[in-house]
Amino acid sequence: MIALREVTKVYPGGTAAVEGLSLVMPTGQITVLVGPSGCGKTTTLRMINRMIEPTSGTIEVDGRDTASLNPGVLRRGMGYVIQGGGLFPHRTVLDNIATVPLLLGWDRRRARSVAAEQMERVGLASGLAKRYPNELSGGQQQRVGVARALAADPPVMLMDEPFSAVDPVVREQLQDEFLRLQAELGKTIVFVTHDIDEAIKLGDQVAVLRVGGALAQLAAPAELLADPADDFVADFLGRDRGYRGLAFTAAPDLPIAPEPTVVLGADGDTARLTAAGRGWLLVVDQADAPLGWVQPTQLSGAVTRETLHRGGTVATVGGSLRAALDAALSSPSRRGVLVDDDGRLVGTVRAQDVLTEIEREPQRSPS
Amino acid sequence: MKWFVGHLGQVGDLLVTHALLAVIPLIIGVVLAIPLGWLAHRFRWLRTPLVVSTGLLYTIPSLALFILMPLVLGTGILDPLNVVIALTVYTVALLVRTVADGLASVPDEVIQAATAMGVGGVRRFFTVDLPLAVPVIAAGLRVAAVSNVSIVSVAALLGIAQLGSLFTDGFARNFLDPIVVGIVACMLLALVLDLVILVGSRLLTPWTRSGAAA
Ligand SMILES: Nc1ncnc2c1ncn2[C@@H]1O[C@H](COP(=O)(O)OP(=O)(O)OP(=O)(O)O)[C@@H](O)[C@H]1O
Ligand SMILES: [Mg+2]
């Protein structure tokens, strides 16, 4: 557990970057610090590993005041992913990752083999081991940064906008892998971002900071969306809060209707027969995984990939209300496609039924 | 040409002396310039006085410096030590700024990352800062090497034997051959030194050869 107690940082020159910040970051959870540029996120993060000393207040890690610990030892026990990567340009990927193990005095062979394991863990092909950072894509560099921070298996990870320098598609991929990794590793993570959607997606709890470094609100993502503490937090959360909040509510027993399907490659007559007058017909593959929709009346030949309408999203049974609602809204037939955990079709659901379920949900109240 | 063939051994000896007189100060100069450059980089208020005062040293005419050395050091006028020390002064003069610039060229986030991982102090200097400053330092070193080769020849005026002696000799006897041979040998020496530093720096910095953005 990391506990900040009334922490204040005033830089020489008088900028108050952080003011009276009290915050508990529970062990094994992801605490996200989010807020506009210059609100003191990096400063807060760096006070935890003593790269910056607080002007006043105390910071405890597992009950011990960090001011009483040797900064070097403290830092080697905390993985740090720096804003912008900060990889060593003169060291290969493998040696970058092996930095902290080597500092801890492990022998070179063991450090390298652990580094190779970390590469695999973060999804880096082993062929990249001997490359230098400037020979990697942005996404790969970010992965190396994460692998390097993980290398000595520190219980605490400090991450400063680790995914900000990559395009949205890669970012989403990195976020998903990060969550999968955390489910496996259970580290105590302090994650800094200025992207509220990232904060909501990744955080077990989210601390929203104002410029000046005061805490505006500390809450779980769902609660934050449902009940922003003030106008600043509400503005910062942005639009569609109600809709985004549905991502945190599981869709329990939605009424699922069976959906007639054709297999890709079926001829037009079969499709028209199966559709039995419906405008849109769902197409699946051999394994019963949904591929898209066709309009049988428009078909001139067989059902091919080119004839498919792919606009609809697919939700998992037992997933969130948001995913189920989105599946219904995005489907050209307005019937939302639901699959099981293996991706096989279960049936379809209508927006109306999802809304009924939403209205039945008891009003969430801040805990 | 005939003169050159006849004096091969002598020219060879002069070349070796010349090379030593140029290279030894270069090495001592780098070793001295690194801590000075570090001071100039680390303590911002020291930078201007250090860079300006060492820079001023470079403006002392070499002949004057060679003549002054025995007075300052108490050495004999023909002692090669005078040349070595004078050229060390020039090398330091050229390199203090270069080293400071090289250290300043290390990206801040790399230093922050090193610090965040608990790499600090002397270890950080030798494993992160200095290796990353090599390309800039090597560029300065190449300038210093070429400059040293040319300044050494001035010492011939004081009677210290090296390739420059071929100029004074040829001039005194109104004989062109040794002068031409001296010039060519000096140029070759400078080129070879330049190449050695270039190759050495490439070998020390394999990461700069690869990738799009170095
Ligand atoms: N070394 C410093 N000296 C003086 N002021 C500083 C220093 N570092 C940061 N500041 C100031 O402190 C405030 C907080 O900076 P900080 O880097 O913590 O912000 P941030 O929330 O991480 O911003 P960003 O999202 O842009 O990274 C800013 O106003 C910044 O200008
Ligand atoms: Mg920041």
C-alpha cells in the first residue's frame, strides 16, 4: 500500500505543483492519476520514488516512511515507465530490459534470461532482442519500457503516460495486454494519464487532479461517471457519461432471441428461404461465429465476403450493458448479436430489452 | 622523389616523432577535458568561465606557447615535453566545450529513466552519459587531432625534430623536395588519425549506425 499524507510540492520559483494531496493506493490495484496538463501528475509520481522530494507531508510504502529509505534501494524496488519511453539508445532491447536485474547484482546470464522472459510476456518477438531502440516501432518501444520496468519483478509499478506516444489502435492493444498482465501479476500500480477514457478503462480507482495538484475526486470508474463530485470533474469526464457508465454494469439475464443464420458461401436461394421475409440475415462461419449481415433480396449469387455488412459490433453474453446496447444499436437489423466466450453465436437482443434492463437497475449510489 | 627515396629512414623517424607528439597530448587532453567538461555541464555557473577561459588558451600563438613553456616548467628549450604540454593545453581548450556539449546532448528522459531505475552518480556517468556523448566528443576529437598535427610542425622553429624540420631544412637550403615530402606526410598523418578516430567512434557507438532516426 502506498499512502500519501498531506503531500505538498512547491518548486523553487513558487509553482505549487501539488497541494495537500492525501491518497491511499491499495496493494495489488491500479490507481490512475488523471487530470489536465500541468496538474502535478508526474510530480506526484516522482515523489513516490523520491526523484522529487516533497516540500511537506509524508509518503509511506507498506507503512514505512520513504524519507527514511535509501533512494537507490527504493527505486530499484519500483518499476518506472517514463513518459516518452526513455529507453537507453546505446543498449540493445535485451540489455535495456536487463538494467535493473544487473544493478541488483544478478549474474549476466540470469539477467538476460529473465529479460528474454519479459520480452515474451509483453509480446515482443525474441528476434528483436539484439536490436537497438531506434530500430523499433513506437508500440514496440513502449513494450520494451514496460518490460524493463517489470524485469526485476518489483511489487510496485509507477507508470507515466506509458501508452501516450502511440496511435489509438496500438494504444488500445497495449491497454488490453496491460490489463491481462495485471490480472496475472497483481502489482500495485500507479498509472498517470491525461486521457480520461484510459483512466476509466484501466483504473480500479481513479484520482482526478485539478491544476495546482489538489484532489478533485477519488472514486472507482463507474462511480466517477455516475456521480462526479463537481463541475470540474463532470467537464473533465466529458460527454456520454451515462452511456459510458454502462460499461461497468454487467448485463444479467437479457431476453435472448434465437437468430436464423446461413453459413458463408451458401447460395442466394438458401439465404432468401432462411430469411423468410426478414430484411437482414446473419451470416456465420463453419464454427458458428458471426461474420456479418446480408440482405438476401439484394443477393445476385451466393453469400460471399464481399456481400457482408460488417457494421455491427458483437457483445458477449454476461458482458456489459454498454456492449449489449451497442451491439443492438450498431446492427443494421437492430438485432444485437450475442456470442459466448468462445465466440459462437448465442442469439440476438433488442435495444428495447437492454433499456428495460437498464431501467430495472437500482440507481447507483456512491459508496 | 629521389631525395625522398634516399631519406626514407629519416622521414620515417620524423613521422613517428611527429605522430607521438600529436597523439600523446590528444590522449592526455581528452582525459583532462572529460572531468572539466563534466564540471561545466553539471554546474551551470561554471560553464561560461570554464569554456571562455579554456577557449582563450587556444588563442595564444603556438610559437609563443612553445617558447613560454621552458620558462614556466623549467625545462630545456629542446625538451619535447614543452610540445606535449603545450598541445595538451590546446586539446583541452578545444575539448572542454565539446565534452560539455556532448553531455548536454544526452536526452533528458534517458537520464530521468536511469535515475528512476536507481542508476545514479558515477555509475550513471560512465554507463549512460559518457557513452551517449561519444559521437559529439569524437567529432571534437577529430578537429583537435588535425589541429595538433599541424601545430606540432611549428616546433621545428625551436629545433625539436619532427616533420616540421623538413620545412625548415628545405627552406634553409632553398630545396623544394623535403618541403613537399613534409607536407604530404603531415596530410597523410592527419588523415590517418582522423580515420582512426572515426572508426573508433563507430565501433564504440554501434547504435548510431542502425535505424532511421539516430
Ligand atoms: N523542475 C521544475 N521546476 C519548476 N516547476 C516545475 C518543475 N517540474 C514541473 N514544474 C511545474 O509543476 C507543475 C506540474 O508539473 P507536472 O510535470 O507534475 O505536470 P503533469 O501533470 O505531469 O503534466 P503533463 O500532463 O503535461 O505531463 C507544472 O506547472 C510545471 O510547470
Ligand atoms: Mg507529466
